[in-house]
Amino acid sequence: MSRHQKRVTVPVSWPIARKTHTWVAKTSPGPHSAGESISLVTVIRDMLKLVDNAREARRVLYEGKVLVDGRVQKDYKLPVGIFDIISVPLLDKQYRMLKDARGMFYLSLLEPGNVRKLARIENKTVLKGKKQQLNLSDGSNKLEEGDYRAGDSLVLSIPEKNIEDRIEFKVGNLAMVVGGKHSGQMGKIKEIITVKSSQPNRVIISGDEEFETIEDYVYMIGKDQPVIKLGAAE
């Protein structure tokens, strides 16, 4: 299987030029799906512009100079997805991966110091001994007791990923849309419409305008205010 793919075939969420070169490193199997992530080498070279080419990017990673969610990562094809934290300790800079109104990834510069990340509960699994496993959007799993539900967001410490808070997926809480024509928009959930078919549930969100989107695109980010910094692209 090829380690690369043609630039013209990459997801529209990748903020790269598609006609300057033929090939680009595709993501390896990992915490995010291929359609909802971007390879780490592309983040370092094309988004952060820390290096000029993939060879330099691989050397920077091999030397442990880039962290994702507080941990050193050396796989240049590592999939980086929504709300992941990219840190460059030598520059004392940290960024959060977000999506803009066009559905494209961008990096929001964070203030120095400890940061937290959001992860959505995708589903729950009951393990042996009736233990509850929460399967999160960043590929991690948590064994936790309590009334957690799919769609809730967890506020996690970095790098331990301990749960510091929970934001329920419910009417009245603040949400961000990360896909579709309303990507990047925020607002409070006005109504959750359960669809009794194979179609996804729908959510009505009220912000600067009122609109409808599917449940898969909705991430809870707070109650009245976002619990994380949501800045503009760098």
C-alpha cells in the first residue's frame, strides 16, 4: 500500500495547494479517520511552516521536538484531528486544531501554560464486570462510572487525559459545528430531533442565526461560554 496519495484527492479540509506538487503523505491508521484528519508532516510543513520539506519534518519529529496532546510523536503520518493540541516546546508555542467556515482545518494559537482539550463521547461499551468504557473522538478510551452519554464532551487534562469536566449534549448548552455548510458556527442547542431510521439525528442550533445540522457535526463546547479558546487562524 502506498504511503502517499495525490494532492488532488486529499479531503477538502486540508489547507494545502493541490497543484504545486503531485504527492502528499497520507495519514496512517490512528486515532482519527482519514476523512477527518490531516497528516502530522503536513501540519508541520504546510500549516506551521516550521520546515521546508518532508525530510526536515521527519528529522524534527525524530528528535522529539513536536508534541501532540502533550506526548512526543515521531510518526510523520500520524492523523491529527479536531481539537488536538500541537505543541512546539522550543518555540514555546501551542496550537489547537479547529475548522473554519469553509470546513478547512486551521490552527488556533494558545496562551503559554497548561491547556485542556475537548473530546466527544462517540459511544459506550460495557466490558467484563459491567465496567463502562467511553470511546472518545480522539481515539482514546476511558473506564468511568457515571451517567455519561454519547454526544457529551469531556474536558481532558494534557497529557494525562484525566476528566476535568463534562458538557452534556442537551438543549441549552453551547455547541460548535465542525462539518457541513454551517462549519465553524456556534450557538446553543434549541432542539434535538431523534430520527427513527438509518438517517442521522438532527439538531437545531440558535446563534447569530438559527439553523439545522446533523448530530455527527455537533461538538459541545460549553454551557454559556466556550471552555476552550477558539481563536482565528494563525
